[in-house]
Amino acid sequence: MKNKFDISNQDIAWCPGCGNFSILEIIKKAMNELELEQENTVMVSGIGQAAKMPQYVNTNFFNGLHGRALPVATAVKVSNPKMTVIAESGEGDMYGEGGNHFIHAIRRNVNITNIVHNNMIYGLTKGQASPTTSKGMKTTLQIFGVTNEPFNPMAVAISLGASFVARAFSGDQEQTKEIIKKAILHKGYAVVDIFQPCVSFNKLNNFAWFKEHSYYLDDKYDPYDQVEAFRKSLEMEKFPLGVLYMNKERVTTFEENLIAYETNKAPLFERKRDLEKVKLSLAGMK
Amino acid sequence: MDKRDNFFKEDVSIVLCGEAGQGIKTIELILVHVLKKSGYNVFGTKEYMSRIRGGSNSTIIRVSDKNVKSMKDKIDILIPLDSKAIEHVADRLSDNTIILGDKELLTDTKYEIIDIPLLKIAKEIGSKIYLNIVACGVVLALFNSNLDLLNEFVTEKFESKGKAIVDNNIEAAKSGFELGKALYDDSKVRIDIKRDPKIKDDYFLNGNDAVGYGALMGGCNFISSYPMSPGTGVLTFLSEHSKEMEIVVEQAEDEISAINMGIGAWYAGARALVTTSGGGFALMGEGISLSGIIETPIVVHIAQRPGPGTGLPTRTEQGDLEVALYSGHGEFPRIILAPSSIENTVKTTAEAFNLADKYQVPVIILTDQYFLDSFYNTKKLDLDIKVDDKIIKTDKDYKRYKLNASGISPRGIPGFGDGLVHVDSDEHDEYGRLTEDLDIRVKMTDKRLHKLDSIKKDIIEPVFTGNKDYETLVIGWGSTFNVINDALKEINNKKIGYLHFTQVYPISDKIKPYLDKAKNIIIIENNATAQFAKLLKIVTGVEIEHKILKYNGMHFYLEELVEKINEVAGDK
Ligand SMILES: Cc1ncc(C[n+]2csc(CCOP(=O)(O)OP(=O)(O)O)c2C)c(N)n1
């Protein structure tokens, strides 16, 4: 099927066999199936191998600084709520360098989708520990093994009452695509943490390991129960995949609550400041 | 009493000083506004400590028969509201200073005091919290004024707190007024400065209002910032106007987020401002650099305070010129503006947005605590401003970084036109996609740097005042304009010329002849290392010999500049 988000002749900067290739295909398919318009979609990313994703997608993009995709994505959405905004990077970028923004993006609840490629290692900088690297794992830098506790993004997001929290695996094309579609359609901040093997630097968490250490939540699972979702997020032997949590109480988004959109729904760039009105206000300073 | 000059006919400097929490800020707001509305030329400013309670804070109110725009060192009338107040301003007292105070508050003081029972009256009304309004009443009576305007202000200010509070405050004002009137009638203190009813209709803003209105006039519709004194005022200002002017206001989680949001907003078509102080700006360095490479505009307001580190959080300094100049790694152009007076701040700030949009570079506005907190009345503001929106509608094959002669590629935004807009903090090709092609790298660097040539043709030129045949040239930048100007008026020496910069970067080589012509050059800066003099040397090669520098956290007083300029410039 022809996909308008495809671009040809790209010199892709990923290693052969990298999980990013499947994520790229999955995302382009999901966006196409949702009939997103290229002109009205913005992909925002930070820096890292995962963050190169927008380079290979035929849509608007903002490839910013390491760790800073979420503030940019927030501002793009808020300045023009007609845009579909996807913020995408690796877990080092989103949870390490950008960890503070992750917490506050959850609190704000801007209607954006946050996709995190979680390969449990720093890829681009060649194999140092990431916030989610397993304890004990030896890396190019942590040569005696990692001693820090791994960061649990799902537990953090659920405990903060994030609007939509899901986990996926790059090896499962269909399931992951459906999860991403749900996330994009969801009104409010939606985070999808995607397990992704790194063939070059993470020999422990490879394709087989992720297969073995994950399972899909079944139909009986109630994603609206925060306490149950939190319990699920603490399962570390076998990680649950699917939509872990949706917060029914997060009914309005950040941008809907802004005074600037109270009566006027137009994107900011379409509005013209009435300078006479400002001068009148200034005259009140006499 | 004999030594004292207790009748004020031309100029008076009144200082009210007390602890944080005693309502010194309220006194200042009420008095400067009531006096100005009564037709006086008023200058007001404050200095305060970084704490919520205790310490010593003061407000300086200068009233004159001329439109003065600076503060004096020597205090004519001091009203201390607590026991530490006199010591706090001790080195600004002279033999002629009149101290009006309540001896009950000012035990064991060696100073001669005209005793007025401020505290007793406040307590009789209900509480010592009324002390500040009693003091306002005293001051107004010294001007032989009346209570009407004061009552109006007090009612407006305390209305939300209920009738009882309003009534008590009105009572406090009245009792204070009676105390002051007795002093006036007994010829103990009299202020008989000429009024001009036309002053009522002057603009009356402080620097903070002026920057805020400038942002509004520049079309600013987005602000994301993290609180940091003295930069927070502009954030609050825009929040207060967010409904009527439709502004998106967000308190970011940190300054890194703030600037990245600001840049993201410009990318999507907004006109964003970020306000902060030096410490917060230091965290924004990478963001400035991002704006440089992706050529997405950003406007940052740095409200300077003394560093390094946390420094003196509530004080003033012109110490961040160099960080503004050199922040952000890599090589790219920028523009730095330092508003110099209330009159030119609205326009300069508005212009920052137009310049950022036109040249697609970071534009930094440098103010400082003193400037932001100082008020004076003025007849005319430069409001010849338009919002010059440069966003284009994109075509199908849009190239965000199309190479051309000027280096300025037309800027599209996502969702407006048929094209796609790619911006990339990695080196990129004309489409905005990442590249490691080293030839393109050179082309893109040249393109970005080339913009500086156009920027230089669009400079806000420095203002020269004084005699063209000067021997001594005085140079200042930013917030020092008014005090230097007032000092030179007082000195009135035909051999002095004065060159003041509102745009501090880039500056044009056209200024070199000004420097070459002078026998003496004096640079005046509110910092320790003469940062602007260093920049002038880079541009002109001229080393400036005489430096008047101040870096104790306070702005210049009129008298000290008069004295120091005279030392260098000599006789008339
Ligand atoms: C401010 C800053 N610090 C550090 C870096 C170097 N850096 C680039 S990507 C990266 C981490 C990459 O890991 P991750 O975000 O997990 O992405 P991956 O490459 O694994 O996809 C680092 C540390 C940078 N570009 N900017």
C-alpha cells in the first residue's frame, strides 16, 4: 500500500537489524491508517539514534536538542492546536536528559503523543548505561556493572495519573501499531514506551530476551484502575505490554484550559494583535 | 533646627524605610501615584532585601520642579518605620536630613528626630499594620496637599478586603495627614514645589510595565518562563493581560524548558518571549544556540542582577552583557538590545520581536532590577510601532533553508501552505534534513553568519547629546541613560559630549569617529569589569582609559556621577 509518509533515497543512519527500522514502519503505517495529513502533523524529537526518526518520515519536523522534545512539542501544540504532534526520542533523551520535562508533561496533559524507544542503553554515544539499563549490566562505561536502580517510566506515569500510558515491543508490528494509533487518537498526553533491541550495544536485552520477558495484557484487564495499573507497572520479571492505564478524570487538556483559547479557537499565528487596544491600555497608565 | 534647610522649593528626596512585610511597597505605589496625579514630577525607585519578612527595605521618592529621572544619594527627609531603618541608610544622611519618626520605634538612636506618634496612632486604629498608611498621610500633608486622591487609592487598593479595612485605612491616612499638617503649619517641614496640572496626564510607568507593553506592542502572544527575580515581573505582567490580549502563559518547569517552549512556539507561528535573570539565562545557553542553527527566532529578556551564582538576588547590575554576547556554543549571529529609558523601552522591546522575526536570530533584551523597579512621569512614549510579521505561506517544494544572497530564507510554519517545514539542530541541507556533507556545512555556516551584514544595516544607532566640539566623551549603555543625562545637565559643561547605546550588539563602526575625536573618554557601567568598554575595543580598537564603575548592587546616584565626571572632565 502506498504511504504518503514514505520518503525514498534516504541514507538511514541506523545499524542493520536495529529495532528502529520496525518502529519507523509501524509509525508511518499508523499515521497513514489514521489518515493524518502531512501538513498538519509535526514530529518533534531530541537527539539520539531514535530521535533521528522524523528525518525518515515525510511530514513537518522539529529535530531539536537532546532531552528537549517535550517542551517543544508542548509549545507547538499550544500555539496551533490543529496540529497532530508526536514527540519521539530514546529513553536516555526522554527519561534522562529530559526527565524533568517528562514529569511535567504528564502534569500538564497537552494533547500530544510521546513515543519513547527504550533500548535500555545509550546508542548514539556508543553504549553507556541509560536510565533503564538493568542493574549489574556491564557497559562500555560502567565496566564493573551498573549499580543504579533502573527508572520505571510506567510506574512514574501511572502514579502521576497520566492520561494514557502504554508499553509496546518493536518486534510486534501489528500490536504496536494498534497501540500507537490508540495513543494518537487519545485526547490528552499519551506515552508509549517501546521496547527495542539495540544490536550494537545491548547484548543482554535482545530480541529473544524481550520476547521472553514480556506478555500482553488480556481483554479482562481494566486499564482505568490506577492502583491495578500501578501494580502491573511494578512487574519486572515479565513486563506487561498494551495499554496499562487511562485516566478517566483527565477530561480536559492543557490547551483547552488556556485563557487564550477560551473564546477564540484559532491558532496563534492567525490572530492579529490590536495595537490600538494596547495603546488604550497604555493610556490607562497616565 | 538652625542648620537645616527645611523648606523645599525645587527638589526633595524622601526615603521611607522599614522591614519587609511592613508595606513599604504599598507606600511607594500609593505615594508616587498620588503625587503624580497631583501634578508633581515624580521619580520613584526601591531597594530591597531577598527575604519575605524582616531586614530593611526602602523606597526612594524624588519630587522636583523639573522632570527628573534619577535618584539622589543624599536623603532630605527620612521616615524610618522600624529600629533598623536609620542605620540601613546611615551613609546617605547629611546634616540637613530631616528624620520624622516615632521615638517609641527608634529607641537608642543617636540621631536627632522629629517625634511623631506614628505607631501609637496605628495601634489606636487597630494594629501596627496601618503604620504605612499613616506615613503616607504624613508625607502628603508636607506637600500641603489634600486627602482626596489618597482616599481614592486606599479605597481601590483595599476594597476587596472589606469595608472595615477600607475605613481603617482612611482613618490612618487622615490621622497621618493631621500629623504632617501640624509640621507644615509650624514651619518644621514644608515642601512647596511647583505643580503643573498637565503632569496628571503624563504616562507613569516603571521599566517592568514598559517592557510588558513593549511585548504587547510587538505582538507577543506566548510566554513561557521560570520565576527568577527580577525577571518575574514581566511574566506576571503578561499573565495579567493574558485574557484581553489572548496570550498563552506558562510557568515552565525550568529555564531549559522555558526557552525550548519559546522556540517551539515561534516554529509554530507564535511570537514568544522568555523572561529570566542571569542564572536562568545561563541554563538557556544551549537553547540560544538552537535558535542560532535552526534559525527559529526567540526573544529573551534578561533582567540583570548581580552574580556570579545567586549573587544579590534583589539588587541591580549590568553584569550580564558578556554572557548575553557569548552564550550558546558555536558561531551564529544575534542581536542584543538594552532599553535606556521608559520613553524608548516600549518601542525597543516591540522591535525585538520584529528583528527576531526578520533575521531569524535570538534577540536578547537586557534590563536590570533598578530599571524595572523605577518609575517616572513622561509626556511622550515612542509608540511608532507595527507588528511586522514575516511568516510566509509555503509551497509544495518548500525549502526552509533555501540558500540566497542575503542568508535570510523565507520562514514558513507548519500548517500554513502546502509545504512541509523541517528544522534541525544537526547541520542540515536546504530542506532542513540532517546532513554530514561538509560542503553544505560551510554553505550553511556562511549563510547564517552572513545575516549579520543585513542586521548591521538595521542598527538602532546610539544617541549623541551635548556639544559636537567636545573634549570629553561620556559613554553609557542601557539603564544608565537617565542618571548620566541628569548628571550632565547638572554639570552643564560645554566640553562634554555623551554617546548612549540602546543596541549593544552588533554596533556599527560608524561610531569610531566619535571616539577618535575625544581627548578623554569616560565609560560608565554598573559592573566591575567594564564589559561594554571591552566590546567597544573589539569593534573600534580604542582602549577607554577612564572608567566609572559601580558594582555594590546599587545603581548610580546623581551626585556621585557629577563628582566623578567632573574629576575627569575638569573645569568648564
Ligand atoms: C546536551 C547533550 N548532552 C549529551 C549529548 C550526547 N548524546 C547524544 S544522544 C545521547 C543519548 C542517546 O541515548 P538515547 O536517548 O537512549 O537514544 P538512542 O541513541 O539509544 O536511540 C547522548 C548522551 C547531546 N547531544 N547533548
